[in-house]
Amino acid sequence: MYMNCNCGQIMKVELRSLIYLRKVRISHVPVYACQDCSAYELVPSIKPDLVCYIHSLGEVDSRMNVSFADTYEPAAVLREVLSLSLDSVQEIQKQCNIAFDDRINMLLDLYRVAKIKGDSVWIAEIQTRLRKLTAFMKIQKEYLEYCMN
Ligand SMILES: [Zn+2]
């Protein structure tokens, strides 16, 4: 799943802006970008959420700027990590692990509260957030293992 770029270089995770229908600028979209040529591809686990998000925008009549990080939590966590301007894949991965673990632990605390209150809507919402965060992290880890080999 994680190949080197066709040019032979490593692809690192980044947040990019995508333009949709020439009108909507969606910032903070996680992609794997080559460090050498201009190739990039979406992080696979985000595709369903990105499609869902684009549908949720509905009819686009005028230009707009939106941030995927506002709706997709892993992108928000990643934005925090990448704002640290780390250079090495290993250092980015380490900080990702810490940031995602922190967020997941915070959600698990909330989950316990929601459980005690018996709030099924809240419980479901937290479960969805946890699922997205762990799916995203899994991909990150697979990628790192690939880089280390
Ligand atoms: Zn390349």
C-alpha cells in the first residue's frame, strides 16, 4: 500500500489544499507527498470522509474556503503536529503518536462519562470519533514500518 514514489523518493504526510469544482478551496487535507517530485496522493483512510464532506457542502454557487480539519478530527490533530515544523519522518511519527494518544485518551474519558449518563447519542458520536482517529493512526504506523525497512 505504501510504495515509494515512482521517482524513488519517500512520500511524507502533509496537509494540502484541494480545489473542488474550481470554487471550493478545502484546506488541511492529509496527503502523502513526494519530497522530490510533485506527486501526491490522498491518505487512503480519509477518502470516505472527504467524499462525505464534499457532499455535505451541497450546491456550490460561490467561491468558498473551508477547512477539512473543522469536520475531520485526525486532520485537526495532524495540523497541530505539523505546526511543530519537524523534519524527520521518525520525529513526526513520534509526535503523532503522542498527539493521537492524548486525543484518544481524552475521548475515552468522555466515553466513560457518556456511559454513566446513558446518553446513547453522545456514546455513538464518541465511538465514531474514536474509530476515525484509530483508523488514521493505523495507516500512519504502517507507513512508518515501511519507511524503516
Ligand atoms: Zn516523486
